[in-house]
Amino acid sequence: MDDPVFRHFFGDRLGNQLERQAAGLGSGVIVSPDGYILTNNHVIETADEIEVALNDGRKFEAVIVGRDPESDLAVLRIKAGDELPSITLAPGDSLAVGDVVLAIGNPFGVGQTVTMGIVSALGRSHLGINTFENFIQTDAAINPGNSGGALVDADGNLVGVNAAIYSRSGGSLGIGFAIPVSLARDVMEQIISTGSVVRGWIGVEIQEITPDLADSFGLPESKGALIAGVVRGSPAERAGIKPGDVLLAIDKRDISDAQNMLEAISRLAPGSQVRFHLRRKSDERDVDVEIGRRPLLNQARK
């Protein structure tokens, strides 16, 4: 608009049309007749306005009930004026490797599609996608636009929320990941009740114990989680946990690695007293830690 030749031909007729707006597309699943919708946080996190288009052609403005960036889940709500058809959530332990699953969504904006595959693996973590990872891996085709859509079993029950794919081209290569219904249910219920997700926290930086680290610290094995740093004034510092300690167990439950430790602490109730079993140099000891509340990462927006 600052180009004089451009202005000679077009003048000011374009007005504010150069203030471009971008539109994104994702999927979601209705989880209750009164309009609650489960989707991915990355689908809606930068949105100024959200419109939900149902399969019957109706469209509604949606509000964000709450979102949880660390699990990449969000809950929306629409008011349709009548009861909406909603999905049934499967039990958390109902899925096994080899089970047939269907991925439902709106890839590339072509309209609702259903693709079929099997469960390739359960409990996938260490992928660097989310803070809390416990993915279902499937070869059902999941493409851009499927994010937030339903992964269902052969009976039509929700077993996961489609979240990510491994791809070098942007298209499906048969490696897709979905957030399991057990995690999605817990996050959704907390968001609907309080608008955010409450997790336990002790204030440490953790590191995987590699065989080389185990040798350098004189550890008999590479199990556990290495405390690489302690936040000043945190529950861990008050309990006497120090950098270099190796966490072996929480409340008598063995800790296998750093991700396992993160998930175990997140499930603890803030304010509770929990016994941690540590190795410090060649000695093992127990310390009692008062669990704090994990800081929120812009989780809720009303």
C-alpha cells in the first residue's frame, strides 16, 4: 500500500483488506449431550474465534472451557439448544496391541472421513511431543486436520484422541499417535470441574540415567531418575533433596526412568506427604516430601 504505482491504480479502495486473517481446521469429539467437546490444545491455542461445524451442517460458536498444554488437550462447549449425540468413553484398560481401531476426523478439510487400522503399540513416550506422554500408536491413516478427532474401537467407543503423526512428507506414513482415553478422561473431568488441571510438583530438574552416567556415579544399574537440579524454595529443597541424588521409588513404587518419575509425581495430590526413596552416592535413604502444585501454563481461559 505504500507503493505509489500501486496506489495510482488502486487508490485506497482496498481499505483494511490487507489485514489478513488466517483460518485453521481441526477435529473434535462431542463427549456429552449438553455440548462439551474434546479436542487438542494445539488446534485451538492461538484462535481468536472458534466455530464448530457439526456433521448435520449446523454451525455454532464455541467457548473454551479450559485447556491443558502439557497433555495437548482442550475442552470446548457449544450451546445447540437440544441434546447432541455424544460418544461413549471406553474403559481405560480396554485396548490391546492388535485391536482394530477407526480414526475419525476432517483431514485437509475434505469432510468427515473414517480410516481403519490396528493398535501398533501402547504407552509410547519419550517422543518429545508433550510433557506428559502415554500415546497409543496406530497405523490408521491420520493426516493434517485429523488432530483432535476420535480414535474409536470396533464398538464405536472412544479409546483415544488423535494427536500427531510421524511423517517426512506431511502425509500419513502409518505411524500415528493418539492420547489414550484414560488420560483424556482425567484431564477433561478436571477442566469441566475447575477450568484447569491440578498436578503434583516438587521442583526438580531430572535427567535420564544412561549407562555412562551410571558408571560415573557408581550406580549398579541405570534405573531411576537423576536429580540434575533443585528449584530454590521448592518442596524438594525443603525436604533435603540435592542435585546428584537418584530417585529410586515414590511411596514404595519403583521409578524406572525420568518420564516415569514425572508422571508419578504429577498424579500426587498437592499438600500430601509422600516418602521418596533416594540414592546419594553409595547410601540409600528415605525423605518425606510435601507435594506442591505444578505451575499452570496458561491452562484455562474462560
